[in-house]
Amino acid sequence: MKGKTALITGATSGIGRATAEEFAKHGINLILCGRRQERLDTIQQALEKETDVYTLNFDVRDKDATFNAIASLPDNFKTIDILINNAGNAHGLDPIQNGNVDDWDAMMDINVKGLLYVSKAVIPQMTERQSGHIINIGSSAGKEVYAKGNVYCASKHAVIAITEGMRIDLNPFGIKVGAINPGLVETEFSQVRFKGDAVADNVYKGYKALQPEDIAEIIYFTISRPSHVNIADLLVFPTAQASSSIISKS
């Protein structure tokens, strides 16, 4: 893996940041993408001791900004071997009849369209070289629908469908494609979902949630398999979680 180049979206926090740190340990060159330049700068400074790092500051929801950012990469970062489509979010937890349309737009724009825009910008060079590895970060919400999860679950079901479609279409080019689908991971996710409401603090109480580093290690394991091995779909829960709605809390 040393010397390969990975592009990671949503790299400023949570799973994206932990994945950048894990990859850096193994000498993978990094293109870190996010909306918060200050955080990108901080992470770049920390990881440059271990590997080469380049940052791109853009919002995956913005199609033109996405294509322009990736096209602007300097020559030594232009060849992307590994794409980690990690940027994603949840907004609100409302029954469908009370759902906020702006929340719906945000989830579909980031989780689905953003993933497609980034992939569209990167895949042509992979097909030309006939090599590459794409990991889409889904969710257990892509495997089952839970009460008040409606549009978020729909967006993550779409991620799984897109992943499967990519794997079929890119199969003749020898490109690996897979989805990693975590359950409850302790990140800023709930702060975003509940818009800073105090209820977000209770999401991870009473049990040990997955940590971003747990998922980062799984992502590295996935991309470091031999060339004939592709982990196509992986669901991972904390031990306390049995399904989207069954969690054993103390």
C-alpha cells in the first residue's frame, strides 16, 4: 500500500479523519477533502510527518466545485488509486409527515449526489488504468429501515445500490468496489442530526459505541487484501447493538 494515493471525502472529522490517520501509518499518500479548511490544515500538519498530504476544500453537494477541485490536483497527486466516499450526514429524526424538506435535500444531496459527483470525477482515470479501489461508506440504515429514519435510510439504501451498480459496471476494468456499513459510531454525526440539541449527548450513553478508529482499521484491512480479494459488502455493529433499533444499554 505504501506509495499509493487515496482520496478521502469528509476527512475533517469522524471516520474520514481516522481513516486518514490509519492510512498515513502505512505510507499511503493522502488527498483530504472537506468543507473546513482550518481542520484540513491541522490534519495535514499532523500527518505530513508520515506521508505526503494534499487538501481540497469544497462541498461535495456542489457539482462544479467538486469537478474543479479534483481537476486542480497537482501532477504528483493526480493518480488516485483508492477512493473513500465517506462524506455523509443525517438531518433530523422526524416521521415522514413532519419531515423538513431542507433536511431531505441535504441528505440526498450529500449522501447520494455528492458520492456520485466525486466518483464521476475519479472513475475515468481508474478505468483508463484498469485499476483502482472504491470504498463507499454506507450505514446499517442502508440494510433496514427504522421508525423516523425514512429519508436518511433511503439515502443509505441508495449508497448500497450505487455500490452494487458500480461493482457490476467496473468489473471489466478490474476495479474493486465495496461498501462498509457501520452501525452506531461515536462521532459528530448525532450533533449534526439533532442540530446541537442536548438529546444528541444521550445517543452514545449506556453502552460502548464503535469508535472512528474501529472503522478506519476495517477500511485499511479491506483495501490491503490481495489483488484477487474484494470485500464487497460489510456490516459492522458495536457488540451492544443487534439492529438499528435494538441496543443493550446499562
